[in-house]
Amino acid sequence: MTDFLLENFWVIPIYSLVGAIITLPWSLGIIRQTGPRPAAYINILMTVVGFVHSSIIFNLIWARPARQFIFHWLQVADLDLTLSFELSPVSFGALEVVTGISLLVQIYALGYMEKDWSLARFFSLMGFFETALAGIALSDSLLLSYCLLEALTLSTYLLVGFWYAQPLVVTAARDAFLTKRVGDIILLMAIVALSSYGEGLNFSQLETWVNGNQLEPTIAAFLGLALIAGPIGKCAQFPLNLWLDEAMEGPNPAGIMRNSIVVSAGAFVLIKLEPATTLSPISAHALIIVGTVTAIGTSLMAIAQIDIKRALSHSTSAYMGLVFIAVGLRQVDIAFLLLFSHAIAKALLFMSAGSVILTTSNQNVTEMGGLWSRMPATSLSFLTGAAGLIAFSPLGIFWTYHRWFSGSWDVDWWLLLIVMFVNVFSAINLTRLFRVIFLGKPQVKTRRAPEVPWQMSVPMVSLIVVTLITPIAPLQWPLWLSPNSPLSLEQPGLVAQYATPLLLASGALGCIIGSTIKVRKAWSRSSNLTLRFFQDLFAYDFYIDKLYAITVIAAVSNLAKLASWVDRYVIDGVVNLVSLATIFSSNALKYNTSGQSQFYITTMVVAVGLLLWSMINGQWSMVTSYWSSIM
Amino acid sequence: MLSALILIPFVSAGIIGLISLKGNAPRNIAIITAVSVLVINLILAFQFDYQQESFQFVEDISWIEWIGLNYHLGIDGLSFPLVLLNSFLTLIAIYSTSSTIQRPRLYYAMLLLLSGGAAGAFLAQDLLLFFLFYELEIVPLYFLIAIWGGARRGYAAMKFLLYTALSGILVLASFLGLVWVTKASSFDYLSLRSPTLPLATQLLLLAPLLIGIFIKIPIFPFHTWLPDAHVEASTPISVLLAGVLLKLGTYAMLRFAVGLFLDGWVYLAPWLAILASISALYGASCAIAQKDMKKVVAYSSIAHMAYILLAASATTRLSMTAAVFQMVSHGLISAFLFLLVGMVYQKTGSRDVDVLRGLLNPEKGLPVTGGLMILGVMASSGLPGMVGFISEFLVFRGSFPIFPIPTLLCLVGTGLTAVYFLLVINKVFFGRLTEGLAQLPPVKWNEHVPAFVLLLLIITFGIKPDWVTHWSEVQAIALLTGG
């Protein structure tokens, strides 16, 4: 039995796809008598099956070396496209997180989406979503991962656009798709190039190829940059970061998935691609720069948001920025740990936010307050999630940072400064959110706020438990990807000695600022012009969207208008002119017996013109050799 | 056997056109004809040996000896996928024709003539015979646009006729020149392939042929007939035009331009690759600015057809196979999109993206059409899992080693596909259903059958692409080796 399960490990992603397909009749409205509930139950059941199956395999293959399973997908001419899967503790660890969170989210959605008339469509999309995510966890092939990333792009589009009748949702869905698509297309270019230069597209082959490649430095640099473009889009990194915060218009359960696992899927692919970033120093530097800019920028954006989901989603980009830096420094284990602890804590935070939104029908935090006593489970979830993300409490992220700075590598001061910066602002953001939402006096919209139903509270409480045990998980299941594991026994360097206390201090500082600042006043528009300038700058995301509107979007739309104008008036204009002239002249020539000679003259002029052209352009030998060949 | 693929449609066209039939009889005969042609094709598919380089099921009858015209038919891996596509899309087109169409006898007769003519052109292994079919198919299409078209049908049909007639003359000029130069005794394709002409001669003969072909495909700047023709043509005709008739151009490109003038082709290839990328980007840019859904799909066709030119210009083993694959893939996807746009037009009376709004509405809108449209759009913009992705990937992978910059530019074009199509989806299907559109007639499930069948193929070939590529692989490679 276990052998059978082990051999057929590749069906795990397919379970949820099957669920999605089985429930199509409900989503399409063919089955109406039963209501949409059966569709939800079927999808949850399939996820349970997937979770159980992957758990069994995870235990079976624990501490065994990784194995690759290669499928020959397509052989054409000299090209052999293979898709390969990895059966390893790491891939199944990732799969456990995917199926586990997906299961909790779907149960949560049962409560959150209860009154939505297209519940079945939602669950079908979630099934599709989960398939792509689970596939990425198992994939060992860049091509397969690309395909699944694209499937994620599509399902994100459909999930963000779930309530497609609202105008904001429409633009959010479009922006999410197009922004990610920019990254995806550049990644596709890289894949085409890599496949042309390289041996194959499997991650495990990548490293050997990179070490022996003979590429020119410029090409290698471009290739390296193009490869990281896809993850930049997926992980909402600068300059492709804005979609994630816009995507908050979609249903919240999908938002949980997006902010915890989907961004992680992009980063997971990046981690797998890490050998390729060594193609050229430029790509590694680019990763660090992008990560740093995003981490600092989005940390600032987050504290100025008054929409609960947007405040949290900007912070997602910031943590992903840290992941990018870690990959750029080739510390993939740290990146992996960051992803793990962030995913769990962020999922919990989003569940809590979703409960607040559902109960109060409101996303604006300035209209909230006093929910502590009314929604205890939700408050506790928020608190635990926040604790998991701030290096002040001894939960997941603290231990990750700790490992980062006491690993067997040299750490620089700048890195510590960036991490402290993110930590301070994350602490400010989460503390002030907690205060405005849960503490203080209740306002109109939060006065009557009952706790959420069990479908939502049970997943939340389960995740609280998971968040509390995340610090132990890396000890229990040490899934190190690279040989230089982050646990070092050597004497730590100077930075490392001060790192942990400094990090704790930064967390404490953030919490103190966050809890002393005047929240309500400070987040209404200030009358102090300087303060207001910065507030607006952060709240409107540094006006990046405006910048896009006047650059890229304006360029494409003007180019389109220009092309369309040229098409209509120049190219088609010539065609119509010629035809008009023909009609006109033939009408005129009807009465003219010398029409024939004019025709000859035109022909001669054209022929002489062609001959002249060939002489001027040095094509003359062509003409002469042609005639000599005929003679 | 191959003659049947041409004769059955022609004979049925004669029966429908000449005998006075009442009611649904013309439609039923047309469907029976299309089904039988498809069945014959499927039988051929089972007997077809795709490892063989030479032509199969050959029929060679001397016709007009003093000109050198032979009735020489045969299929190989290059033409057979297209013959199959033709018979399949003909059935789709006939099925999706409204049963209340005006002058049904003439319509179905013309449609069958068109289909038979296209099949003949794909099957012909004699240059003059190809030219005859190539011209023959223009006439019914002219009438199909001019009689059953939209408001500006006269203009569009005339433009189409003039353009394609010019294309035909240029192709003929090149063929005549070839026979004259080689002093060949007949127009037989295979015998004309063997002698290698000097480069200059090849270029002189290739130039008119290429312009003729570029008009047909169409490639920028010879494309302006296509958007007009598509906008004015009715839905089934658009399906055939995009799905089959444009492929005559790319087929002729591979078969004759590459097959007969390989040296000249390779000499011009760098310029052709650049032209392909211009055409792709130009088509995509124009598509963004369009307000008529059908024009968007038409310009998108121009962009996607340019990838075939790109692949052909690279002349690698992979890219030639990819070119054929891209033809099939574009045939299926564009047919799918035209069907859905036609469905929207039929139910709402409009194709204007500024008028339509919120059609995904599950109660009063067109939710299934909308859902299919989203999938079609994704297929066209190259989403993995559907046939558009893998065919374009092979095109790009095949041409990248030879022409990296044009390939990357074409990839940008692929990115733009998502832009213009998402704009359409967002405007037409998302949003709130407007009052004026609130009482749309429901779409019956049987009206969706063609779209679902196409979708099934699009996904199947997306997952199992070798079911298409193995047909043409051997032959595509043989084109390059002169075998």
C-alpha cells in the first residue's frame, strides 16, 4: 500500500484538479437543485486526500536522498522537452505546507463565502489554484514550473476578478494578470534562451551547466536577470509590486492563499533557480538590490495604509524582499525558512483580517476598534500572527533571523540594518493595526460584532497552534537544501554577536512606537504639510502607479493608437488611393485610344527604376548573372 | 481516395445548388458531406505513415499535356494536418451557420466549393494545379462575404478579391518563371525541386512568390484586406478564413518558397525574420486600439501568423516543425475565438467593446460564452496547458538560436496578446450588465457544441503536442535537405 502511494506521488497535485473538474457542473449552473455546497465539500475532500497522501509520503521518504522522476513530454527534431518531479523531503515539506494551508483556507472559506451565490465557482478555482501550487512544490523542471506559474497567474486573475461586477475588482484583476505576465514573459524569454544554450531545463541539471557554461558575460548577465524577472512578478517585488495590494479587492480566502503560499511559490522557484543567479554577478546583485528596495519601500507603504488588507499585503512584499536578499547571498536555507515562517504567520493574520471584514463589512481600520472583547478568537489570531512576524517574540521569524546571523557565513552590517528596518516597521505596522482594530472604543461598525462561525474559527485556532510550533519545526524536520547548513558551531563574528540583541531591541522599539503613537489622529490626514507629504507618498505607494500610467502604459497605448492610425490612414490609405486612382484613370482612359502607350511608359519607368535601384545598391551582378544564366 | 476529398464537396455543392431543395435539406446535405469528408480524412490518418518522407496516396493523371499540367495529388506531413484541419473546420462552420440563413442553397454550395478548393490546394503536387485551386477558392469566398456579409460587405469583398487575385497572379508569375528558367516539361512539384538554380535566379523568382504569399498570410504591409474581410464576413466564414484560408499562404510559403528556392530563402531569411517581428508587433499594437471585437481577433491573427514566418525563416529542423504546428494551433484558436465573438454578436447585436458590458452575468448574461472566451483568450496569449503555448514555444525555441533579436521581439508580441485580449474581457465580460443588455436570449447548449469541441482539441493538443508534431516532423526536416 505504501509502495503504491509512493510510486504514484505525482497524482497529489491532480487530486484537487479532479475536484475542480468534478465540481464544474455546479460552477456552471448546470446543477442547481442541490445548491452550491456539494461542490465545496468535494473540493475539501480532495484536498484532505491530497494532504493525507502527501503526509504519508513525507514520513516515508524522510531523511532519504532526493530522487528525480523524469517524464519525456515532447521530442521534436533535436529538442527533448522533459518534465521532472522531485521526490525529496524538501519538496514534500513544501507540499505539506501547501495542502495544509489550502485545506484550512477552504474550510475557512466555507464560512466566509457562505452567502455568496457562486460558492461553487470559488471552490473550483481554489482547486485549480491548489493544483498549480502543489505542482510547483514537486516540480524539478523549470519548464514545468513556468507552466504552473502561468496557471497561477490565470487563477489569480480569476480569483481576484471573482466579484467581476465591481469596477475596482475589474482593474485589480487586469493589473494582477498583466503585471505578473510581464515577469512571466521575460522568464519565458530566459527559458527559450536557456534551452537553446543549455543542456536541459531541469533544476538539478542547472547547476552543473552553469558551472561549465561558456557564455559571453553580457549574455550571461541578461539571462540571469531575465530568469529572476518571473519571481519578481510573482513575489510582488519592485517594480512589479503593485498588483498584490490591488488584488485585495478579491475574496479574502483567496487573499490568504496569495499572501502566504502564492508569493512563496514564486520565491520557491527562485530558490530552485539559485544556481543560475551565479551565471553573472550582476544577477545576484540585482536580486539583493530589488529585495532591498522592496523591503524598505513596502515597509514604509504598509504603515500608511488604512485598508486592513492592503496594510498586510505590503508587508508581504517586504518579507519577500528579505527572501530575495537571502537568495542573492546564496543563503537558500534562510530563504526557505523565511518563506516557511512568513507563510504560516501571514496566513493567520489574513484569516483574522478576514473575520474582521466579514463581521464588520468594512476594510477601513479607522472605522474599527474595540473588537478585543467581542471577537476573542480573532484577536488572539491576530496577536499570534503578528508575534510570528516580529522578532521580539520567540516565534518563527525570530529564530529564522537568529539563524541568519549566526550561520557559517560572514554577515555584513548592511544586512543587519535592513532586517532591523523591516522588523521595526513591521512591528509598528502590526502593533498599530492591532490597536486600531481590537483595542480602543468600539465605533459604529464594530459595536455589534459577534465572533465568526466555527468554519472560520476552527482553522484560525488550528493555525494559532501551528504558528506557536513553527520554531520547533525546523529542529524536528531540518530540511536543509545546501550543504552549508545555517547551524554553525564556530565562534560567531562581530555582527553576529550583536545581531540577536539588536534584532530584539528593534522589535521592541517598533512595538513601543506602534503602541504609543496616536493612532486615530495620526492616520487621518495631517495638517502638517511635511508629514502629510510623506503620509500621502507612502499611502499612494510612492505614486508608482502614476509613474506607470505616464510611462509604460502611456507608451503602449500611444503606440497602439499610432499603429492603428498608420494602419487606417497610411497603409490602407495608399491601398484605397491606388484603387481610386485606378478606377478614375480607367474611367478616363476608356475614351482615350492612347491608353496603351501610357501603360507602356509606366511599365518602362518602373522597370528602369528597378534597374537603377539594383545598380545603386550593388545588386547589379545579380541581374547580369541572371541574364547570363538564361542565355 | 484523395480525389474524394475534393470531389465530394464539389458534387454536393452541385446538388445543393442545382436541385431545388426545401427546408433544412441543403443544411443536412452539407453536414453529411462535411462529416463524410472528415471520416475519409480520419481513415487516411490511420493509414498515413508519418515516418515516410515522400508523398502518400498519390494520384497522378496527365491532364493537359501540352501545357504540362497534371492532376497530381498527394499528401505528406506538411499538408495532411492542414487537410484534416480544413475538413474539421468546414464541419464546424456549417454546423454553426444559423438555420435561418438567407438563400441557404447558394450559401451551402459556396461553402462546400470553398472547402473543396482549399483541400485541392493542399493536395495538389503540381504547381499549376495548386494555382488553379488557389484561385478557385477565392470566388466562393468573395460571394460568401459579398452576399452574407455586414454593412460594408461590398467594399470588403472587393478588396479581398483584388488583393488575393493579385496574390494569385504573382504566384503564377513565379511558377511560370520557374518552369521557363528550368526548361521543365511540366509543372510537377517534385521534378521542379531537383535542379538547383543560381542564387540570383532564385531571388528573382522568389520575390513575386513571396509578395503573393505575404498578401495571403497576411504579413505587414500587405494585410489591410484581412481586418475588413473578417469584420464584414459572417461568423462561419471568419472561422474558415482564419482557420484554413490564411494557412494556404503559409503552406505555400513552406512548400514552394522554402521547398523550391531554399538558397534564395536562406539568403533573405534575416530580413524575413525582421519582417516577421515587425508584423507581429504591428498586429498586436493595432489590436490594442481596436473597438470592434472581431477586429481585435483579426489583428491578433496577423500577429500570430507572423510567428510562422519567423519559424520558417529560421529553417532549423525544429522551427520547420513548429511552423506547421503553429498553423494548426492558430487554426484551432482563431476559429474558437471567432465562434465566440460571433455568439456574442448574435445574442447582443453588437461587437463594440464600448457598448457591451458585464456579459458574464450568470442569470441574464452569457456566462458560458464568457467563460469560454476567457479560456480562448488565454489559449491565444500562450497559456501553458493549451496548444498555443507549446506551438509558440517551439517556434521561439526553434528560431532563437538563429535569429535571437527578432525572436525576442516576437515574444514581446506574445506579451501584448494578453494586453489587448484582457482589455476586451474586462470591458465586455466584466463589470455590471447594462440595462440595454439585460434581456439577452439564452444560448442553448447545442449552440456551444462547436466551441466545446474546439476547446477539447486545444487542450488535448496542449497536453499531448506530439500528436500533432509527429505528423510533420519528418517532412519538415526533409524540406530543408532537399529530400
